[in-house]
Amino acid sequence: MECRSDDAATEEEIAAALSEEEGRTVTVQEVRRIEHQAMRKLRLALQVRGHTSANLLPED
């Protein structure tokens, strides 16, 4: 089950916006790749500082 905020954009919407901004076709696959790279970069930056995502997320 996907949890979406009311103002969250779908991958298709992101691809369309990037395509318009870049002046070229950006695919959903490319959006997924960019997101994956960004998450990996964020995790590494957190790790370097001694943090994990668990430090940032509220407990249940």
C-alpha cells in the first residue's frame, strides 16, 4: 500500500516536470534512478555523521 501526502507528486508527474524543465524526455525509469541515487547519497552523508534514518524518524 502506497502512502501519499496530498501534495506528493507521482513518478509520472515528476518525469513530466523534469522533461519540461530539461527540454528533453525524462522517463519514469530515470526518475527512479535519480531517486535511488539521492537516497544512497543521503544515507552515506548520515552515516559519515554517525546517524541513521532511525535517528530521524519518529518511533511508533
